[in-house]
Amino acid sequence: MLSPQRAFVIHLDSASNLPAQQPVGRIEHVVSGDAAHFGSLAELFAFLARYTDHDRSSEPPTGCERA
């Protein structure tokens, strides 16, 4: 079963260049409502890691904005 704790909404901007692996957009963690803008795969993956790593940690993730 899929965990809602690992649910995200990703909005890709029309400026994204996916063949060149340069996404631009916004990501939101569904359960918490925390969101961030990203301009690279590294930024997108960093946001995802804050929440997937959080599954194994007792501390809440930091560095996100509320939607």
C-alpha cells in the first residue's frame, strides 16, 4: 500500500527542459502542505529527500514554505 506520507504534487513550469534534465517548477508535500520551488533535479530531489528521509527520523524537515 502507498503511504500518504510519501505523496507529493509536482507542478512543472513550461520553462522546464526535460530532455536536458532541467525541470523548473514547484513541489508540495501533500500531508504537511510544505512546498518549494525548484530549478534543477538536485533541488527537486533535495526536497523529496527531506520527506523520505524524515520517515526514518523523529525530527521534522526544515527549509520549506507553507503552501
